[in-house]
Amino acid sequence: MRRVLTFASAIAAGLCLMAPAGVTTQSPPAFWDGGQTLGFEYRINEYTPGAQSDPAVAAEAGDVVVVWSSAGQDGDGSGVYARRYNGVDIPLGGEFLVHESADGSQTQPAVDQDADGNFVVAWKESLGGVVSIRARAFNADGTPAGASFAVAGGAGLAVDSPSVAVDADGDFVVVWTQSSGGPSGVYAQRYDAAGAPQER
């Protein structure tokens, strides 16, 4: 069964997750599903000058991946960052930039993992007046499985609110809202584990 993290606070002052045994704070506890307290929250993001927002988390195969949007960190608007933890909440390295380019603003990240811990991150990007939904796949060790790619968007389209789901084999689907001036609709695109778009 997939484990789901809930955050005790709404990340108003930074990103927080459960602390390992022996690490205590004055903050309220964080929980696994079922309501069992397993420790106290602590900060995930290492960069603190700018605001951190839009956190999302995936937990599978004993690993946890947290993604968020960080204002000012990449030098141009906001960028999407990620950090990995093992099954006992020990960091597997520092935070890292999800996308290759710092140009524009990247927000609203979403993340999910397959049974082996490989994960996919999707986000909203605003660049040069054009808004798009983009995604990138990563190996279980956090190394990129390829370049980021455009899922949706373009001139005259308003796209928003991306979400992603990955199945046990690594195939995934990205969903988002889209409008060309009228009421928005919900759209989806499926991909195989190699990132190739799939027909319905």
C-alpha cells in the first residue's frame, strides 16, 4: 500500500517533513496515514531567502521524494526543486533543480513514483508570455532519465494545475486544466516508461 505523508502545517514558513528518531522540535508532529505519530517535522528546503510553496510528495519502494517551488533561487522567477529521502527519513543528498533552464518561472509541481522508486515531476512554466505544462523523468537515484519535455501549452492557451500519476511499470499520465478563452477543461496525456506519448 502506498504511504501518504500529510504535513502538520501548511508550509507557511518552509517545507517540513517528519524528523528521524532523536530529532525533536517544538513544532506539531507530522503523521503517516492512519494517524500514527512517527516523529516531529523539520525543514526540507536548504535555501531560505525566498518563499517556498506548492509542496508535493510521493512515497514508494521505501523512498520519499518531495518537490516544491522556490522563489528567486535559480536566478529568474521561481524554480522547481526536489529532495529525496530514504525509508527512515534520512536525506539522500541535497535539494536539486528539476528543470535544466533557469529561464522563466516554474511553479505548481507534482510528483509520483513507480514501484522501483523512479519518479516523474510535472510543473507549470511561464516563459516569454507563453505558459506550458512540462515534465521530466528521473531514475530512482535522482539522476535525470532524460531531458524535460513539453506536455501542453502554447500561444493563446491557458494551462494550469498539473498532476501526474505513475504506475508500477513506470508508465505515467499527466493531467491539467486548459482554456483557449472560454471555460477551462481537464486534459490528459499518457506516456510509456520511456516518455513516449501514447494514443488513447
